[in-house]
Amino acid sequence: MKPEKYIDLRSDTVTKPTAAMREAMIRAEVGDDVFGEDPTVNALQKKVAALFEKEDALFVPTGVMANQLAIKVHTQPGNEIIVESESHIFYYETAAPSVLSGVQMFPLKGKNGVLTSEQIAEAIRPPAYYMPRTSLVCLENTHNMAGGVVYPVDEIREISEFVKERGISLHLDGARLWNACVATGVSPKTYAQYFDSLSVCFSKGLGAPIGSMVIGTKAMIERARTYRKIFGGGMRQVGVIAAAAEYALENNIDRLKTDHEHARVLGKGIAANNRLRVNLDTIETNIVMVDVLPSGQSTESMLAGLEKEGLLLSPAGSSRIRAVTHLDVGREAIEKAIEIFKSVC
């Protein structure tokens, strides 16, 4: 018999708009955004650009589109981009850089998702006509598959200085950059100063139903706007969505601390079971990676067992499962999730 209600920790994307957010959506002023006439979208773009101290920003439906627009603008067909081997761009975006921009990816294995300037230096192609030109490096902060690890700002600074000296662009997949800012106290503009472009997401920890932003120079965003239309991302009266993102931006950043606290509680509770492994050192934000190998169960059987008891998680490799805390799951549910793990293992 299936539980009547599930504790859903598959992702922070499963959140639903609150009543206050829905009210903001209802009240939103709207216009045709393809004509640049949606006042709510325009205001949000200006607000985000100012927050990151960049010249301009562009509202898009998804984080994947934001990343791919940046890649498209920074590269030419036949170029190569350097990415981390478990980054979202390499792992979860369906080879989009190859399909949409005609570039190949050079994946490097980072430590907990973090690349160093030394690694990148070794990967940059020499200027030979028979080799692709390295035109872009992409970093991810926080790093999803590493368990929400925050990219150290000192390392970002070193990489930025190194690639700029070589005429290589630097993009940040900042889908969960809000989490990094809250966890470290480093401001958005501090991170942003090292990058030529950034993407940020409103539909994860901030709880909006949809929406991301790509941020950069005016010239870069103007080109991105053209490619957004080509990619099918030109939207009309989209202020109803942008209003949800603006509400999330105004009201849901500081409360990410609660998600981080819940992740640490959950991680410690699961780690107390000697049939499961959790690296508590990597729980810096709202993601908990659980190694099920010591239990003797496969990820599929473990996930099925947890689901039967009312807990939903997602697979994260051959022996790992992932839990992501978010605003729709309170402390009581976290404690219940720990008990479910105990019963299943």
C-alpha cells in the first residue's frame, strides 16, 4: 500500500509556489517580452544585473538554456570548452554544447567538483591549426554532483586571472549560487566580478515555479537575446512568471540557511547507520549524497524501499543516491526521513 503523502527530497525543483507568491503572480503587470514590453520582466532583469554589478541580464525559462546561451555567445563552431567531468553542463544537458554550438567539451576531474588553475593550464590547447581552440571554461557553484560543495572564491580568482591573460572566457553555472552566497557570506557581485557571464536559477532553492537568468555585458546579452529566440525561448506575457522569480529573490534567499541546517541534520542522521556512508565534510549547503554500497543494496532497490515507506530520493550514480532539502520540507519531515532510512537499512 502506497503512503498517502511522500517526503520528497528528489530535488529542490519540486517546490510549489506559496500563496504569497501566487498572489504576486496574479498582480503582475505584463506585456509582450519578445517586443521588450513586459515591465515585470524588464524590472527583474535590471534588478539582477545590478545585484551582480553586471551590465545586463536576460530572463529565460531554464538553467540549461541560460548555460547554452552563454556557451553559444562565447564560442565558434569547432572550438573546445573546458568543463568539470561531473558538472551539470557535461552530465545533464544532453550534449547541448555539441548540438547547439558545435563545440566539443574537454572534461577534467575536479576534487569535489573543484578544478584548479593548474589543471586548466594543462588542458588548454596549443595554437596549432589541427587542434580546436580553447575558448571557454565553465565552472559550477555550488556543484550538484559533488553534493552542493561551494567553489572556493580564491580558486575562482586564480582561474579567472589565468584564463583572462590567455583570452579565454569564463562562465559560471550558478544555478545554486544563492546557496553558495548564503553559506559563505560572499556576495553575488564578489563572485560575479571574476566571470564574463553567469547563470542563476529561481526554481530551485528559491521556490519559484520556473525561470533562470543569464547575466553579462550588454553586447553579450544582446547576442544571447537573438539566440534565445532561435532556441525557442522567446516568451510573451511572461511577467506572471517573472513576478514569482522576483518574489523568490526578495523573500527566499535568507531562508536557505534553514535548508542547509536540515541537510546537515539529515546527513548526520543517515551517517549514524554503519550500512550507509555520508561524507559530512561535503555537506556545505542543501545536498546530501548517500553511498549505499555498504548496505549490499543497489541504488534501485534502495530507492524503491525508501519510496515504499514514503521517502523520495533520486539516483546519483551506480552506488549513490541524492537528497536535496528545500522550503517545502520542514524539520519534522527531516526527522521522519532519518527514521525511514533506519527502517529500510
